[in-house]
Amino acid sequence: MSKDLDDLRSRKEELLLESEINRQIIALECSQLRLKAVEWRRGLTKAGSIYKWVSPIAGIAMGFFAAKKQVQHAQRRGLHNLRGNGHGKFNLMGLLAPLGTMALKQGFNFWRHARKRSEA
């Protein structure tokens, strides 16, 4: 009878030891998941900060692209003679200057809107 009790006690100790090992494994896996969540959150923070820097540049680039399209459209319609001689790169700069300021204004507005959206 004492042999059976000793066997049961030893089996009980083995099971307790095994359950403790399982608890430690689960705790380790939970801590690894927490670490992954922190890394993922850090990555989202970096993406947000990159967006804050890239969005104004993209707005300005889109504004310049729109200004270039307007200049090309004006040249196709024959409006390039409005500023004098009408030929060469000086006329293009004459057309681009007012449109460039408009593009900068549009880019700034785009940046301001993106900044307000990211702060909210």
C-alpha cells in the first residue's frame, strides 16, 4: 500500500512540475506577444511621423504638377503670347511664377489639412 502511495506522490510531483513548466511556457509566449504588439505600435508611430513629413512634400509636388499641366494646356491653346515675345523658357517661367505661387498655396493647404487630420 505504501508503494502505491509513493507512486501516487511521485506522479503528483511530476504533474505539478510539468504544469509549472507549462505555466512558464505560456508566460513566455504571452510576453513575446506583448513584445510584438509594442514593436507593431512603434512601427505605426513611425509610419505616422513619416506621413507628417511626406504629405506636405506630396502636396507641393502635386501643386507643381498641376501648374505644369496648366502651362502646357495654355501653350497648346496658344496663350503663350500673353507676356511679350512668347517663345523660349523665359515665357514658361513667366507663366510658371503665378502658377507656382498657387501651387505652393495648394500644397500648404494640403499639408495643413493632413496635419489637422493626423492630430485629431
